[in-house]
Amino acid sequence: MMRILSRPVAISIALLLFLSVLLTPYGAQPLSAAAATDPGRIQCEAGAISSGIRRRAVQRTAVDRDRICVRTGNEATRTAAVSAVALVIRHSFFVISRSLSTSSCRSRDSCAVVGVWAVVYEGGKEVYFGAFGLADREANKPMARDTVVQIFSMTKPVTGVALMRLYERGKFRLEDPLEMHAPEFANVKVFAGLDESGQPIYEAPKRKITIYDILRHTAGFTTGGDDGPTGAIYRQIDPRAFTNTLPQFMQKLGQVPLLYHPGTRWLYSDVVDVQAYLVEKLSGVPFDKYLELHIFRPLGMSSTRFTILPTDADRPRLAAMYTRNDDGTFTRMPDEEAYRFNGQAWPMKPGSFGLVSTLDDYMKFARMLAGGGELGGARVL
């Protein structure tokens, strides 16, 4: 999904899907007649809550017609904040819809985005859906509610939920050394600089990597982006190759020296893939199968998975991929490149990326989180 959008809009969509979790349980309630005379309550306009949004923009989206009434104190602050967020989201998609329908967006290369859609739930009910632009520009195929997209790093929250299911069942403690469950990391070393001859120095970690570390990117792993010896070793070993299984990924990652001592720095790394490996190791079930059995199937996320083959019935609904050029135009990525991971069944089933999904599928996941781990009678957490 993110690759077909401009950077600002992509960030907005990611924020929207995150905030859907926030909005669901705390949606503003309509003002009642009794509440208007209750001194223990306050009455306000949603349009007045967010001073950063122009009044005429509020009027266009008709949000300022939704009056809310909440109790004073923390509840009032929380409800006001949530209403303001809902206002911003609705206004953002109002702007997007106008940009995709005005004369400035008549040619296929002049739009701010190629295609986008969104859904908003408040109080457990759908209050907004919008789909704009194209899922496949060359085929003139519009963004539809059932368009399938590659969700990239939005795979990570799914992995986190899977691991937390096992935590709730007592399979591990957060303070456990990682090597207790993944002995591949029992003998890791830490890069400590270069000696006088320019050779790397390695030392034992000052403390062991813990499960805490792999949940917060403080384990010490590199992703191969640094120019030092650790990055070179990582690139040579290539743990993330699609031909590796998760156990092979971990075996190779355990050979790469740490870039810093565990717990001393934050650095984005492969820790979410380590989480996926722990799910597989602690459950005794392949990671992708665990997601299917314990998250996707109970929640009815029927389109969410790692592989979408050319022969699959929903493959025609898979959105094309585009890159944005410096001049604002978009170039379609060759399908062989765009669908390289998802288009065939690789041994690798990562925790940090790789799922395809739909808007409604992912909203079910978000609503489950908002509902305290349960949706429609299915309890995940």
C-alpha cells in the first residue's frame, strides 16, 4: 500500500490505521437533552476542539455538526482529543478526494497519489469509508474496498500479537535471556572498535540479550547498513535472503557481531523477525500457520497471508506498485520486482514484513486490539 502513495499521504494512512485502535472505544457520543442541563458535563463543538483546522474546512466535512457531551476531567480531555483526531482524519481524506477529482488531476501523472482508501470506526461502528484513485493505473482499475495490498511493516503488529499470545500462556518471561529460547545467540560478540592495525576488536556483551531487547530494538543487531565490519559480515552472510527459513535466518544472524552492547542503544533491526522465530519455536507451529490458526481465521481475515500466487482467485485484486519521481510523477514498478516476495512461496516467512491484506481485514485486527483482544466473540489476546 505505502509504495503507491506519496510520503506524506503514506504516513497519514499508517497513522490512520494506528489511530483506528484509539478511536473505536472512545468515540464521541451525541448530546442528550438531559446532559445540556447537567453542570457535571461540558458541551462543545467538534469543530472548536481542533484549532489547527480552518473553520471552512470543518464546515465542508460537516464534522462541526456533530456535537459531543462528556464529563469533565480526564474523560473530557480524552474525548476532546479523540474527536479532534477524527476531525483531522476526515478532513485529510476530504482533501485527498478533492485532489483526485479536480481538474489538476485529470492526467494520470498529475495526482498527489495513485490510489488510496480508508475506513474509520468510532464507538464500534463504521463512520467513514472512502476509496479514491486507481489500484492499477495502466488497467484503469479503481481502488475498491476489496483491493489487496502489500502491507510491508504493518506486518509487525501482527507478529507482536502472536508473541504476546504465547507470553499470556506462560511460554516465556520478558526478562528471559534470548539464548534460553534461541541458543543461536548464546555466543554473540560485540564490536568494540579497531586495533592499531585496523583489525576489528570483539568482546563479550556486558549482559545477555533479553526478550525485552527484541521487543524494543535494543538487542545490538545490525541490519547491514553500517559501513563497519559488522555490516560487511551481515551483507556477506545475508540472513534475510528469501531462500532462508526462519531457523536458518536466526542461525546466520547469530554469527553477526553486535553493533553495541544490549540495552545501551536503540537501533532499528531484525528483532521482529526474531519475534517470529520465537513464535515458531515456542508454539511448535510454523509462524505463518500460527498466524492463520490463531489470528487470521478467528478474526475472519480471509485475504491476509504471505503468498498470493498468480493462480489465486484474488490475485487480480492485488494493487500495482509505483515509485514517485522527483518531479511528482509515478512510474510503475515491473510486476516481477513488485511481487517478488509475495508472488511465490519462499521458505522465508518474516515477522517484520511480507503480509498482503485488505482494508477490512486489517480493520478487524485493529478493532480486536481496540476491543481488549477480542472481536465478535473471538478472543486473540
